[in-house]
Amino acid sequence: MIKKVVLTREASKNIKWQAYFAENGFVVDSVPLIETKPQNVVFTSEQQNVEWIFFTSVNAVEYFFKQHKVTKPYKYAVIGEKTKEKLADYGYLPSFIPTLYQTEPFLSEWLEKYPEKTSILLPKSNLSRTVMEDTLKEKGYVIFPVELYETIFPTKSKSLLKQLFTQNENQIIIFASPSAWKNFYSVAKNFPSQKGNWRIASIGNVTTKAILADGYEVTYQAETFTMKNLADLIIQEEYK
């Protein structure tokens, strides 16, 4: 059993899971590998008059409502339970949620349910994939991708990672996005002798794909792509 867990999400999002793992007997380190900063955005009249808004993350919801005063009844589509909950915090319910919290099932299910061409606003970060906007454009929808926030690698975390690696401990390292993994890998590749100390946990297929592409194995990935399911899987398996 490995008792050391490393959380790599934004600092504020690690707090809950630090407590959760600690309650279950783990030693927990928080090393935030991503940080988000708002972009200055002025919405055009076309962007404000769309019919749909697609939210693919909690951050997208937060930065949208911080920067935009809603004056018309949009239809909202979301990926993820936490994204749905954050939307509810602002007083809105989604008109569409996919059965699986991934971009590809989201698109196929939404397109099947709403075949009539319409207009869509897609709040995103500077590192977001383009598969959603590319697919919708190909299908003839009017799509407005808008970069509302920037995702960066916190400078302090680079030194924290190096300190972590010098401890030469067995660790379970949890990743919730490809960008967090890429930032980790940019430092970890310089410590090849440590690779055998890590069990890597991934929140979903896109993150797992990024990890495998760099030649690392994924030990844990939950069937349902949420932090709760991944945490419970790790706890269950490590205590076997």
C-alpha cells in the first residue's frame, strides 16, 4: 500500500480532497500544477444573442458569469456534475447533460437531440481542445468560441515538484487534466530514476491519453469521470 497522495489541481480545488484522503489514512501533498487567470473579454452582440451556451468546466461557468450579465434566457449544456452544480449556484439549470462526461459523447448525443441548426457560445481556456468547435462548425452550427481564462503553470509549483522528487518516496499522483499532466511531465522527465516510485491516477480518457502518449502508465482511472469516483477507487484498491 502507498500512503502518500499528491493532488495537482488548483489549490482551492485540492482542499476538499486533502481532507478526504487524510480521513482515510493517507498523507497528502497539494502541488497545484495549474492556475487560471481571467482574460479581458468584451462580448459582441452576436455572441450575446446566441441560443445555447456550452460549459465544459467549472472554471468556464465561473468566468462567464463574472464577466457577463445575463439578460436573456439561454439554453445551457454542461459536461460534469460539478459544472452542473456551479451553474445552479448562479440560479440556472442545464437543458442538456450527456450520459458520459466526455466531449465526444456530449457532441453525439446533443447533435442527435438537437439537429436543427442554431447558435452556440463556447466559453473556454487558452488550452482547451478544439474538437467541439470544429465538429459543430462542420455540422453547420454557428459557434462562437471565447477564451475567458488562461491556464498557466504556477512558478512556485515547479520548485515544489523538485522537492517532492528528491524525497524519493512512493507516491500516488492524481491528474484531472492534460494540462496538469503536461506541466508535471515538463519537470518529471528530468528525474527518470523516480518514475518507478509513482502510481499515476487519471480522472478521464483525455487525461489518460496525454499520460500514455508520454510513455507513462496509468494505474487508476474510474469508470465515472469524477474526482469522488477516482478517490474512492484509489482508497479501495490501496487497502486491498
